[in-house]
Amino acid sequence: MTFNKYISHPAKTEDGEPTLLIGEGGRFDSDGHLRTVADRVVEACYGQRLADGTPAEAVAEVVGLIHDFAKLTRWAQKHLRDEPFKHSDEYRYHAFPSALVTLYCLQKCRDDVGAHAAEVATLVVAGHHDTQSPPESSKLAENYGRTTAEVRENYERVNDQLEDIGDEVPERADHIIRTATDGTGSWEDFRQWHDDRTEPVGGAHDQQMYFARMDDGDTEAGYYGDVVRLWTALKFADQTAASGIEDHDLGGTFPEQSDLKRHVDDLEEGDGVLANLNDLRDRARRDATENVEALVESDDVGLVTLPTGFGKTYTGLSAGLRAADINDSRLVYVLPYTSILDQTASEIQSVFGVSPYSRAFTLHHHLSNTYTGLGDHYTDADIGRSPGALHAESWLSGLTLTTTVQLFESLAAPTARQATRVPSLHESVVVIDEPQAIPEDWWQIVPVLVELLVDTYDATVILMTATQPGLVEYGSDELTTRELTDDTDQYTDFLADHPRVTYRLHDTVRTDLGDEYATLDYPTAGGRISEAAENGRDVLAVCNTRASAEELYQHVTPMVGVEGNAPVELGRHLHDDVEETGELPSPVALRRLALDAVAEQEADTVYAFLSGNVRPDDRKLLIDALYDDEAGDENDPDPLLDGDESVVLVSTSVVEAGVDVSFDTVFRDYAPIPNIVQSGGRCNRSFGGETGDVVVWRLAEPEDGSAVPSLVIHGGDGGDALPLLRETGHVLRRYAADGSIDESTMVSDTVGEFYESLFEGELDPGNKRLADAVASASMSELEGEHMIDEIEGYEDVIACLTDEERGDLLVDDFGAGDIGTHPGAQVNTDPDAWTNEVTIGNSRYLLVDARDAPYHPVFGVR
């Protein structure tokens, strides 16, 4: 059966036209899917070389032109038209026959392509419809490199498919092969090449032997990087072409660097110590921006090491934008926590005047509504996401703000959905903020993936934190680092001259008891916090687990008094106001509610709580009510942390890094030194008044917990391969002879010695299995690996609180688009109960009525 038109994809709409395979009348032009994909794969690999030195573009063009070759069969064409056919469903499969043609084109017809490159390209085309990870050679060897009845059936089916093409459309097959081989190959020659290698079908013929050798365990250096590079480039090209995204829509625009400079210049200079601090902030930004030019020309990894509060965000943005401008590429700014992302996104929108749905800026994390507005003529594609979502999730905008998890999981055996963003990393600038938050299990694989970014994708990588973990220095023999700020000691010297905080060790951590842990009970800890909050002082307590934070909060807030006055709880007032008005209050309105309650009840303290169980919208609102001095005007109440009343905030580590709040005293449950330093960055950020205290204690097991919280999160004697707490204790006790450590010493000497003790001693931090899997290109070993394992046990929960959320989602008929419009209502947790359950695609969502029992006004989802 010959068709008038051979198509690659069905029409996207009922009245639309299908996508042609090679163009009208068999012409190879921009109307044909193969030509479009080939051009985009070549563009994604432009100027690159594979590990064996083969120019990637030559291989990329063949991969793009041939990947859908076997859609020329009548079975594939009937399937694309939704027409029935008599043979088994496998007859429409086109990946392996197309891979055979790819092997022929590269191995026999291209003298400039080596055996390594031909093998990688064959593997990539054979697995170009894989969804969970890039293809693995051992699987191809298993399916086509053994002498079994099943493998014989596979080859017989392939022969039938090739016979069908030869009977029906040999001229089109010949046209494709001649185009892919610059005229040196042909359909007739391919058939002879294939027949010579596959007779007899049941024997150990050349074809089987070729694929059997792909599983000999002798993986060449660079094999993993080349498979990922070509597979992700093909995924990107195939999906963008199938979705109807035009060439002119593949790029992004760039935020104006001058907007950032103008914003920084307009900031208040301050007086006294603050004036000196602002001068240092500006110096760091200028140094990093100037020094990044040399970094771009090198293969080094840049470091920005600045204490908390010294302007890292502006420094990183300025240096990153300058580097991206030099490279004429994109900036990918990476942060560890979604709470910090949302805050940084608001700052970016304010500074640059950009929308997160524009080609200039994309906000991408698992709870964000990620899309680019491309125009009404775009519709949903059969790839499962709209062109606008595909554009944004492929990081095609000029500036993408995303998470550490999204970046590194996309480089470690990416899924089909993650794959489309990897080509955008070519010659990009990647700023990794707070790298010390990378989970310990990934400490060995992350340096390998950074090498991949630098060596394979020619990316410029910058690590930026107050507590440099030394991952690259200790974990890579290939990469070297360079500081982007001149004279880094000047910043710690400033802290020595103008100390903000003193770190104090509680008795529960001052003594090394070996396997015995001295712990502090919650009633006593709550009493200490209440004492510290007297006389208008503000206190933050950071806990390691949600259960621990809830129990501590309950022992901090006073019982309802004899006159019936309840404590002034910020979360409860927020929730009560939404029940009354149907919408979230503004930060200024929430401040008024709290202050009115303080006056009515003659209270002197406002209590607040933050954890991952609290909705992201509510967390942001609580933080803004506490600290955002730009909310409201001069007639509105000041931020609660600037008022006369004390504020007590109990939180998990969601407040630990990158969140702009400042307290007089901070209590931190025992954790590795970098976590302690990050929590200390929430104390006396503005150098105001007396030196603040950061008290480190070890909280006991909560009433409904199963272990001491510090051990639950950070490990110790319970089988964790990396005893971070043991090394923390050794270092802290060496420096805290009198029980205290000054800030300058803490952010420099103790951090440096902590990481040195981990990496240069007998310890072998990180999961070596992950790094070995990259070296051996074992995709199945990496498939499904997650940076944050505990999230696997959590559900996607949508807590509907406002009238709009309840009206959109607590109804019988809604879709993925409705969920995407309310990212601030989405929580990852393990709920006790839920109102409704829906499944959309591969995702399961639990809907919670946040005005009902499953949602606590203070603690969030229960």
C-alpha cells in the first residue's frame, strides 16, 4: 500500500494537517520532519567533538535524518493515521530498523566517522523513544546480540519491515539515505550490506556479533557523555519539531545587565558599618564581574566565596550575565530550595522588569507553573506538554532560575522530559548557589557531572556560597578552580572587626560522648527560647525535622491564659482572614492583623512557624510580613521584625539559606557545620546593635518521632556512609575551648577544616556507585536516582485555601492546566487524609481542603 503523503506525526488538532516525513512530493525541505530534526540536532551539537575526535555535527545530521526512517513502512503509516492493520503492534516500531540504517550510513559511508561515534549514534537512534533514561548498550545487546528464538523473531520482523519499504517506497528510502551519506550510499547498497550481515537469521552472524560486542563491559572514556549529548539533542530536536515550535521561537531574549547595575546603584549607601558593608558588597560584585571574563576563556570552575549578607545573589547574577553575554548564550541560575527560588524570582522580576512566562526569564521547579507565552497559534502536542511548557522546561529563555535537583538529575541519566533542557547547557553559564546543600550521597557524582558541563558542553560553571564545600577540588582530577573575588580574606577580616554573631555550643554538644548523645528536652528548650525573646528581642529556632519543629513550637507558645487570650500566631491569623475574605491578605494587611491582636490581648510576642508542610504562598507571605521593608508605604506598619514586639519563629531548614530574615538570637539543632553557618546568617544580618548569639544544641527525639532529629537528617552511627556530625563535633570542640566561636573563625577556619577532614582523611564521602555508573555508562544504574530520596515517599498535595483555589480545584472536572495555575498551593508531604484524589497522565495529586481538618492553620498539611 502506497500513501500519497508519508507522515511523521498526526495532526495536532482535528482540522490541522499532519507533519510530513520528508516534505511535499518527497522533497527534503523545511516542511519535512526529518530535515527539521536534522538541522536542530546539528545546531545543538555545533562546534563539538565526540570523545574519539569525530565532529559531532557530522554524526548529528545522520541521526536526525535517519531516526524516523522506518516510518516508511505501511504499518507505521497506518498507525499514525489511526488505521487498523493485521500484523502485531511491533510491526509499527521503527527505532531499531532506523538504527540499522544509521549504522550503515556512518560505518560504511562516512570515512570521517570513527567506530565509537557510529556505535553511539546507532544506540541513540535505537533508543530514541526511551522515556526513563538514555539507552544502554547492554539492553541493545540483549535484544539483538544473542542467538535466541526471541531475537530471531526480532530480526525476522525487521527484515519484513525492510522488505515492505523496498516494495512500496524504495525511491524515498534511497532519497533519505543518499541525503544522509552525501550520495555515497543508497537503498540498494544498504539492502546488500544488511543481507550480507544477517544470513542465516538464526546463526551467530555479523549483525548479532556487532550488537553482542556492545555489552563487553569495555566502555570507552567519554562514552556516557556522548550518549547523553546525542540522545538529548535528538530528544530536543524531535520534540520541538513535533510540537510545531518554529525556528525563530527556539531562542530567548536576555535580561539587560544595565538594569541590575542601575538597581544596585540606587540602593541606599547606609551609614557607618553598613556603608562599609555596602562598599564591600559592591567591590565583590565588580571583582567577580571583571574576573569572569578570564574564567570564560579557561576550563576552570569559578568560585564566589562570600559570607552570608555580603550580596552573593547580585554578585552571581552580575558575573553570570556578563559571562553569558561574552558567550552569547544563556544563564542558568541554580538554587537548592524552592523557597529560595520563589524569593529570588521575585527579586529578578523586580530588578529586570521581566515576567517568568517570557523569553527573557523562566522559573522552573516541580511546583512552578512553567511555560513561555508563544502565541495563540500553538496547541498541545502529542508529546504530552504544550509548546509553551516545552520551551520553558527546555531552558530556552535568556535566564532560567531552577533547582540543584533539576540540573544534576537532568545530567545523570535524564528522562525524556528532562532531556530537552540538556542541549541548552551548551556554552551556557551555570551559577550554582549554595552548593553545600547538595546531599552527601551525590558528593562523588556531582564533580563528574560538573566535568561533563565544562568538558562536553563547554559551559562556564560558578559555585557560590559562604561555605564552599570543595567538591570540585577534592572530587575532580581534571578541573581546577579560581576565586572570582579578589582578596577573599577582606570579607572575613571585616567580620573580625565588626562581628555580627557569636556561635555558642550548648552543653548537649560540647562534650564528646561517643555513641551516647546528650539531648535537650522540648519543654526546657521552649523555656530558653521564651527567655531569649524578652524585652522585644526576636528569636529564630531552626529544627532538623518537621515533627521536631512542631513539638518545639508547641512548647514555645504559651497556653491560653485565664482570661482566654490565645497567643498571637501569624499563621492562624492568615488562615482565619482567608476564611473570612476568601483571599490571601497582603503582607501589610497580615501585619495589621497581628498588631491589632497584640494590642487587643496586651501581648508582647508574635509567633510564626515555617516548614515544607506549609503552602509556598503562605510561607512567602509570612516571611514578607516579617521582613519585607518594601511592602506598603510610609503610612503602613513596618515589618514585624522591625517593631517593638518580639517575634519567635520556629522553622525547619526551609529558612536556612537564602531567605532574607534577621533575628537577634538563633537556636540551631545540631547539624553539620555548613548548616550551622547558614542558620547563623539569619542572625543580625544588618550589624545592628549588640552581637547576636547562635546557640547550637541537640534536641531530643520528639514525642511522635523515632530518633534524635539530627540523626534522622544528617546521619551519625546509624549506617550513614558519611558521618558528618562526628566530624562537626571534632572541629567545633577544637575551636570552642570556652564554648564559643567568633563569626570570622566560624565561616573560614571551621568550615575549611570540616571539609578537609571529610575529603583528605580516611573517609570516602559520597556514593561511589553513582560515579562508577557514569564511568561505565550504566544508565539502568542511574535511572530513577534522586538527590532527595525522602521526597519519593511524599505525595503531590494541593492544599486549596482561597475561594479561587477551591472553585478551580475542589470540583469534579479539572485538568493539569488548572493545577498549574496554582503552584503556590502545592506541597510535597505525606498527608494523613485528603479530600479528593486525581490522576493526570503519570502524576497523582491529592487535593486537601485547607479550611478543613487535614490542614492545620499553623503547621499546614497534617
